[in-house]
Amino acid sequence: MNFVVEFYRLRDADEAMLDRVSLEAPNLRVALQGATELFRSLAMPQIPDRLRISDENGSELYAGPADGTYQADR
């Protein structure tokens, strides 16, 4: 399945997009793990504090901390 991972900073109610990456993964759990690895390896202009994962149709599947401290049961 193709996922879109967006890394952003959240300040008050404003979001600043830092990077958007397409990621191929069999399910959301693996996509979250891949997003965590990308968080650690991508060279972004600032350090993101949030990430959003959407499916290929743009439906949001996850939004949470960019450092991988997401819920383990997802």
C-alpha cells in the first residue's frame, strides 16, 4: 500500500510543512515504523515535532509525534 508521510511543526494552531515523502508499506504499523526511520535520517530544514500519515486517496490514517512515540497498539 502506498502511504504519504508529512513531517511538520505545530505552533499554536499553525502547521509548517517540512517534508512530504511517499512510502510503500504493507500496513499502517509498518508505515509508522518507516516514518520513524525517516524522521531520524532525512535532512530537513527544522526538526519536525509532528507527522501525519495518509493513504493514497488523502485520507488521514495517523497524526502524532514525529519521534515515533506513537501508540504501540495501532
